[in-house]
Amino acid sequence: MVETQVLIRTGVGLHARPAAALVGEARRHACALRLECGGRAADAKNILQVLALGVKDGEVVHIRAKGEGERQALDALLGVLKAVSDGV
């Protein structure tokens, strides 16, 4: 298992477009991917669960990856979050 934390700086948190981009990337990977924020957790491959986290701009999200290709999956999710943050 690999994990990291990331500060969300999308301007809108993990709503609509940033969440869809994150989930789309997560679904490309075989490993299990979890997001945690504010004591809540979500399957990163499930758009409804990600949106239900209600992550706001400036909050820290903990990302965990477990299984085949976990390091690559974690790096890919970080890349998506950086890309949507750069677009702010």
C-alpha cells in the first residue's frame, strides 16, 4: 500500500469537473484507490462517493492505493489533481 496527502487547490474543491477527471483516471487502474477527508472515506472510482465527500478548496485529502500498479495509480491521481489545480 502507498499513500500520500494532497492539498486541494482547484478553486471549487472536488466538485463536478475535478471529481470527474479524478474518477476517470482512477478507473484506469486495477488497484483499489481510496480518498479520505474530514473523517469520511470514498472509493476513488465512484463519482457519487467522491462528490459526497464534499471536499472544499483548501482541504487536505489523503489518498491510498493498494494492489497492482499502486505507485503508478497514485502518481496518476496526483497528476490529475495538479492539472485541474493549474487550470484555476
